Amino acid sequence: MITLEDVKNNEEVHALVQGAQKQLNSLGYTEHSIRHVSIVSKRAGDILEELGYPKERVELARIAGYLHDIGNCINRKDHAHSGAIIAYNILKDMGMSVADRTEIMMAIGNHDEETGTAVSDISAALILADKSDVHRDRVVNQNIRYV
Ligand SMILES: [Fe+2]
Ligand SMILES: [Fe+2]
């Protein structure tokens, strides 16, 4: 079984998360992607764990959380959809079963409220975890003047 640890240690995942961060920096976000996706990953898993889901399902939620914003390495717009496809392909290369990687793709592809909604247990946990991370550093600060 592919674990969150395997995903975190994957070179491709690392490069794409860095690429996403680079684009967010240019757009004026001071957010650190790794901080955000680590929190979302943990909380998405914790939600299902608290509800008594099997540990395999909890692990899938943690992986979905870690990968959910990876589409920002292409473009912030539609990042849920592009990220879902990227995640699917990486997990396929890593040897994850088609059923599991489809679940993760579906959850990532629906995490943005503009185009998606809770379509599964993992999807619902991901949306809640993502929403729960309201960090002041995530605000775009282009209107702040330093005197
Ligand atoms: Fe997102
Ligand atoms: Fe997010």
C-alpha cells in the first residue's frame, strides 16, 4: 500500500509542490504551501479517523490532503482539476491501485467550492480540512503599504 510517507518522499511531488509555491509567491501570497498541505493532510485524515473509518481510508484522505493543491504548479485557476489529473498520474506511477487513485482524483477535483462539492467521504473530509486552515499568512498582501 502506498503511504503518505511514500508520497512525501517522492521527488516529482516535491518538485511540483515547489513549483506551486513559486507561482503563489509571484501572485503575492506569502503562504508556504508545505505548511498548508501538511495541515490539510493531517486534518483530513483525523476527521475520518475520528469517525471510525478504516486506516486505509484514513491514509487515502491524508494523501489527498497532501496533494490537493498541486495543480497550482500549472495555474491557480482550475487548479483543482489540473491537480486531480497530476495526482492520478503520479499515484499510478507509484503503483497505487486504480480504485484508490480514482478516489483521490475525485476528492482533489472537487475541493474548490467554485466548481466542486463533497462527492465522497474523502472529498468531504478534504473540503473541511482545507476550509479549517485560515492562516493570516494566506492573505494576499498587495494592498499593504509599508511606511
Ligand atoms: Fe485549493
Ligand atoms: Fe488548499
